[in-house]
Amino acid sequence: MNFKHKYLFLLPGLLVLLGILIFPIGFTVRLSLSSWDSFFPGLDFIGLENYTRLFTDDPRFWESFQRLSFLSVTTVFLQYTIGFALAHIVWKEILFQRFFRVLFLIPMMTTPVIMTVIWKTVFHESLGPVNDFFSLFGVTPLWLSSEALSKVTVIIVEVWQWTPFMFLLLLAGLLSLPKEPFLAASIDGAGPIRKFVYVTFPLMAPISIGAIIIRLIEASKIMDTVYVLTSGGPGTSSETSSFYIFIKGLREFQFGYSAALSLTYLIIMIISLTIIAKMLVKLMIRS
Amino acid sequence: MRIFYVTLKYTAVTLWSMFIIAPFLWALSTSFKDFNSVTGGATYIPWVDFEPTLEGWRVLLRSPAQGGVNIVEPYLNSIFVTCMASFVSIVLGTLAAYALSRFTFKAGFIKNDDITFFFISQRIMPPVVLAIPFFIMLGKLGLLDTLLGLVMVYVVLLMPIAVWIMVDFFNKVPIEIDETALIDGCNPYQAFFKVVLPNSIPGMVVAGLFCMIFGWTDFFFAFILTFTEVQLLPVAIVSLNSSITPWWSLSAAALVSVAPLVVVAFIVERYLSKGNLSGALK
């Protein structure tokens, strides 16, 4: 089916999106070639200077990028494991099935930044309930102000917030699986573990890959949580790429340099996500 | 073995439920505290551990001039921006998704899948990349710190979600439906509006719910692109988190802001159980 009016369906959306985006993207490219900052606001042309600085003289950016990779891979792995386990449990018969399904969805409906403010009070080092509990054992871990633990805190909050999204995608997938393979497995006398390994998991592979990629994309944007919870601190020990770009751009107003950071970051993200997607496809389809 | 499995299952579910509920209970308890019961160390149960007060909740309704925290206006702003942006995204997204699912486009090396990918790829864009140019662009257009400016930006954030869900949905609506309508003498517009669209309500509801979730919970753009004239709810609440944090009103405000979308969780679960989501999410 094909007719000349097909563009009338497509173009309104496409044009609105392009219209709003074309300036920001084009402008970012141009900005990245200028030295625009708060002292000399203006579009001069300095060639690739910003990029040279980024690749030779900015370890902080690359550190923040490593940290981001670590944080997003860890959180997404935890979310996938926990989300799959929970989805698998409430997929089958269980008491209060609907109650659990609704409850497990709730965190993703809440505003991350607002819940993080609450989490900050939960993890408050002297007045919060977590350390109230730990003080029973005579220790008061520094959840927000020690280098190692502040990352753990960020991971806990991210897992709380976004496991439901993984849970939702995986449960929707489980509910759409055909019944026949399971019947066949039962007839062959497969137990629950074998059924999971040889039937459920392979059938879920495409959905799992989709869910993991979507979550990796969203997780790489992690910013709100860090901003509220630790502001990147102590020092720069919990700073992620987005947050670093934010500081350069909208705190220190080095617009030109932060545009170069943004574009480099965007390109790295697109390349690495494509590679990860390809790897996951190979890994999951084969097993 | 079976008993072991059942025990494990219920233990896991119970533990996770406690983890999910914990911050809400803590916030609820905190919202009834006052200065002394917060600064004296962690307390939990009203009347036993501390004397409850309604102050945290009363503050929310008072005007700022009387020392209150105004969240009514940000609340209405948030509702307006989320609904408008979701509505625009759904309308434009549905139309585009229909075109991408039913017709073949070809312009050089660009095909349908590439256009779909273009829409969806907007979600890969980290918000910081767009924030600065948006800041400058809205400033030039005089739309900084206005509701209209925010709606524009949110459409960019939400339309990819609408297109993503609706393309998938239309691909599962049999094309025979369109063809029958065309044979019966409808023109393509009538076929779409009278026949296909009524059959697509479930998909549009799901897409709408997702747009609302992501619109309502966004913080970053609202934070960057507004200052004083217009404030959205997340920004208003986070700004309470200043040097001396009033934990009680903060908790109360957080609970109030989180409440409406909890209803969404019930609706999503309904769709999930009826099997409508599996088609729309994949």
C-alpha cells in the first residue's frame, strides 16, 4: 500500500522533531570549535583546540567516564538479575500476585530526584535510620562522604529506582511467551531448573537484550541521583561524565569546551552501545 | 525441594517489598516530625518515639509570605507541561508511527528503519548535550523560563517513546483492517481515523502512560531552563534541600508529588495482566 499522502502522516512529527533539534545539534558542533566562556562570550573560531585539550590534558573527564562505565554496567547487571528473578516469581502462581506486581512497579513511577532527596535523609550519616541500625554494631559507615561507599549508595538508589523498569519489560516478555515449548519440556520430564535454562532463558534472549540496551542507554545518563546525593563528591570520586559536562558547561560556563566534551561523549556512547548490543546478541543467542 | 523453592520465593518477594516500601515509610514518619525529633537522631514510630505534628503538611498549604512552601503552583505547572507535551507527542508520534509501519519511504540510503531509528535515537542523547544549546535557543526566542518553552523541550524527550511504542503496536495490527476499509470505499484518511485508530487505543494508552511517567519525573531540563517565573514540582521540592533542610515538609512534599503516578502503576499492571503490554513493549 502506497500513496502520495503518506508524507502527511510522517512529516508533522518528523519536522517538529527536526525543527526543535536542528539548531541545538548544529550549534553544539559550532560551539565546540569556539572558546566561548563567561569572560569572552562569542563565537570565535579556534579550530580543534578544545578537542586537543580534551584528549591530552583532561584526565578528569576520562576518569569520570570510567566511573560512569563502572556504575552503569554494575547497576544494569543488578537490575537485570533482580528484575528477572522477580518477574519470574510473579509470572507463576503466587499469593497476592496482583499486589506484588503493582508494588514492584511503583519505584519507577516516582520522580528520581525527589526520591533521592528522601534517600539522602535515609543515608544521613548521623540522623538517618541506616546508620541508626549500623550503630547497633558500633559502626557508622560514611554512606555519602567516603570515596568507596558513596558509589555503593548511588548504586543502591539506582537499583531501587530502575529495577522496576527491567521488571516491567521482562514480565511483559514472559507473559507473551508461547505455551507449547513449556508443555513439551514438561512431557520430557524437565525440572524447574532445566526448564529455565533450556526453555525460558533462550526464549527470553531477544527481550532481555532489548531491555538491557534500553536500561544501559538510560543508565548512562545518570545525573540527578549523583547531583542530589553526593554532588559528585567527595572530591570528584562519584562524578559521572554527564555531571562533569554539567559542571564545565553550566557551573563554570565554559560553553565551548563543554560542547566539545558533549560531542566526544555522545560519539563514544553511540559506538560503545552498538558494540555492547552486538556482543549481547552473540552471547545470549548462543547460550 | 519444593518446600525449599517456595520458601525461597516468598522470602525473596518479602525482602524486596520491604526494600521498596522502606523509603516511603520513612518519609511518612518524617513528615510528622518537628525540628527536635529530627535532630535528636533517627526516630520511627509516632507517639512512641516522638510527638507527631502536622506542621510539615500545613507548611505546604501556606503562602511563601507566611513562611510556607508553595507547591500548589509548581504542581499545576507540572501537570500542564506533562499533559501538553504527552498529548502533542502522542498525536504526532502516532501519525508518524502509522506512516512508518504502513508505507515505504526511500530517500537515497534512508529507509523506514533508519527514520524509526532517528526518532528513537533521540533518547540516547544525554540531556547535558542538549541543555546548553536549548538554554541559548530558548533565550533567543524569549521562551526561557516559560511553560511553552518547557513543553517544546519535553516534546523532544517524549516523542521518541511514543514512536517507539506505536510503531511496534501498528506492526501488530493486521494490515487487512486497513485494506478492508479501503475496499469499502474509505479514503486513506478515513481508513486511519475511523478504522485503525479506534483499534489502537490500547497502544496509545500505553504510550501515553510512558510519556507521562518520563515527563512527570524529569528534573534536569526543568532545572536548567526555568528560574523564578515558572517552577516545576521536582525543582520546587529539590530547592527545599538547601543548607538547613526542613526534613518534615520535604517528606510531605515528596509524598504528595509521588502520589498521582502510583495510580499509574495500577493501570499499567491492568494492561500487563490483560496482555496488552506485551504487544506494546518488546
